[in-house]
Amino acid sequence: MKIGVYSNPIKDPNGAVRDAVFAAAEDNGISVEPYVAGGKYNFIVSVGGDGTILRIAKDSAKSGVPILGVNMGSVGFLTEIDPHDISDALKRLLSRDYNLERRALIDASVGGVHFYALNDVVVRSNNGRMMSMEVSVAGEIIDKFTCDGYIACTPTGSTAYSLSAGGSVIGPNTPVIALTPINPHTLRTRPVVVGSFEQIMLKNNGPIEADVYVDGEHIGGLISGNSVAVTGWDMSALFVRFGKKSFYSRVLSKLNAWSATED
């Protein structure tokens, strides 16, 4: 068995957790090396938080190599183990004592260039002023309004930015794309959930320029009259899961722990 280790230097600045993965792998006779995109691995071990996993999700989807996330972040919806569980987790990989969970990606097309998102595609005003949006689904305009921006997200992304903007939590195996406005200047506009293969167009319908982000990464601007095309569910990333803890219990425990404050 061979694993590639992808470590976030901000979350693991001295490389201690990365080194612990290497040591545990060598102790268990597992071939291990720093992760390289396109490398031949049985598993990818991600050391960091959910944001770290977002950086390699597309590679996992293309290669079919499952990701085992080691949580060094604040929430860890996508990660599976803590650093003290590394040795036991690698033993369970060897004995095939795990399940694989599939998470869909969506496709965002900007100017004919395709990008893939595990969480979300976000269009957002770039100068602090409200922008004018036109949203179409399957060629039909469903809304026009002014707002700070707009989110198209996967069920995985429903617990991220979309949730903060008032969107619903969606089960990870539900074949939908959630559309959530960011601070719409209207009383009638609400989040909308559409089918996973619907063709969605997010159009900048006014003079204010916008920026486009895919999983938090800035991919370009959106001038007046231009659109982002979103559709999805033709690619999915795989995640290693141990035990039978459900998505819903994970959401409750993670969100409650994350939002708790000390006196």
C-alpha cells in the first residue's frame, strides 16, 4: 500500500503531524511520500482542515483515490481523525476496516474555462457596493435583485458559506445544487434548491464588477453582462470514514462545538 501525504504548512507549521504520519506509515510497512498531483496512491492523507481538503478534492475526483483527513482546523466536517489517531487509522486502512463516502463536485464555467468545486461557487461584489444579479435555471429566469453576491453550492458546501448566508443544511447524498443569495435587498428573495444537473446561470446584471470564487479561490472577475454557468454531479471525491457516525450527528457536534464560546 502507498499513501501520499498533503500537509498544510500553516496548520502544521513545524511538520510534526506530517512527520507522525510518515513514522506511523513506516512502522506499519506502508510506502509513503509527499503528495504529488497525479501520483499513484492507494490513499491521500490530508493534514490540515477542510480548506486543505478542498485543495486536493479535484485530484481525488479525477484519480479515484480516497482522502483520509487529519483534522488540524477549527471545524473539520470533512476530516475524519485527530492527530493522536494516526497510527490506529493506518492499521485500519491496512486491514480494510473502513467505509468510503462519495461527495459530488459541481462544474463552474467562466469564459469557457471549467473549474470544479466541492463546496461552492461564489459571485461577490468587489467594491463593497451591492451588485445586480440575474439568476436563471434551465434557461428560465427565476429572479432578479440587488445583493452583495450569490452562492451556488453542493450538499457538502451547504454547511459552509451558504449556511452562514441563511441556506439550508442538505444531506450529502441528495442530488441537488443549493442557490443562496448574500444579503439580498428585497423581502421576497429566498434560497432555492434545484436538481443537480440543471444548467444554472449567474449573471452580473449591473454596472458593479464582481469577483468569482471556487472553493474560496479567486478565479477571475465578472463584468457587467457576463455570467457564470454552474452544473454538476459528474465528478465526485472519495473520503475514508471509520465507524457509523452519521452526517447529521457530525453536523450537530461540529457546529455546536465550533460556535461555543468560553466565559
